[in-house]
Amino acid sequence: MTDGLYVLELDGMQQSAVDLADPTRLVFDYVRRIGDLVDAISPVPPAPLRVLHVGGAAMTLPRYVAATRPRSSQIVLEPSAETIERVRAEAPLPARSGIRVRPVGGEEGILAVRDGSQDLVVLDAFSGGAVPGSLTSAAYAEQVGRVLAPGGLFVANLVDRPPYRQVRSFVAAVGALGDIAVGAEPATLKGRRAGNLVVASGALPADAFGHPSPLAYRVFRGRAVADAFGGGRAS
């Protein structure tokens, strides 16, 4: 804990950063971009949302939604009971947050979610430092499509590097959900290192990732997605 910032490390990586005094402060860039997407969904007035989070860690995004969209109903699928208990002890959720944490993995947990019951599904899950392939498959995208309400969105945080095999496969897998947007830092796109790429699919709002400068963050939509990340085969 430094300056009110709680950082959770798992598998040798910083998985979550939460400002306990101000949950609207999003430290990691990719989390900020997902926060921008949340803000863009029916932003005036900011109505409550029904959100399914696949992967929880310290629950940065559920806390953000609870703070910016009061009365939202959120389900978090987090398979690690140890992580859940650690976060409850070190960074407990606010009272009456509307966040329900289920100690179950994404594959099993989504089967218990009702058809058409979610406005947003967020995939931000890691095992051994990587996103499990089972959660980026075409079969899982079908399950996400089942639980999404009309006009819903699926957003995923992936870690990849050129030639972006996982992102290309995922773009192919979620094509049936609707429009697709991909966002990434320029350094990731230049192949200097593996990095976070955020893929959103479904009924995309305008300016889904906010208004970042292209020098700070690149956003691909429409034909640009196919040009940069097309040609993959859904796994």
C-alpha cells in the first residue's frame, strides 16, 4: 500500500491497482481505456449497468462501475479463493457495492448466468501470466453472446505482440457479436514488447475508448480492424 494505492501482485506481475479512497482513479492505461468504454455506454444520465467480470483480482473495474454507476448489478467470476480472501482482508469492497464475487472460473461460471442478462462482459483473466485460451475461443464467445442483452458489449484485455496471433484469433471469434474496435499503446504496435490490447465487440458506442492522442493510444475501428488484425482463425 503506497499513497492509498493498493497493488495486487500475482504470478510475478502487477495484476491490479486500486485507489481505495478514489476508485475512479484508474492507474493502468488499459484499465483507463475500459473505463472510458464504460463511461460511453448511455452516458447521460449514467444509468446502472449489469456487468459480468471474468477475472477479478483486486476488482478495480467492478469498483469503478460501482462508483460511477450506482445501483449497478455486478458478478465477478474469480477462481482463486486465496485471491478473494486476500483482497477481502487487505482491500475490502465498499458496503452495498452491488458486487457479487463467485469463486469459480470463467468457463464454468458463465454457464450459470442467465440468457440476455448482461449489458457488459469484461474479460480480464490471467493464469500463469497469460490469458487462458479457453476464454478467447469461439465457443466462449458464443457463451458471451448468449448472456449479453440486446445492445450489449464484450470487452477483453489481451496480452500479445506481433504478429498478434491471439488478437487475430479473438477478432475472428467475436465477429458475430457486432462491430469491433481494438486499442493499444503505440509501443505494443511497434513490437518493442508484448503489451495489452483491448478488444471490444458488440454495439459499440461512439468514442468507445475516449479521445486519446494517436501518439499515446491507437484505436482501430471498421475496416482498419480487418486490415491490422484480420485473417485469423477462431480457435
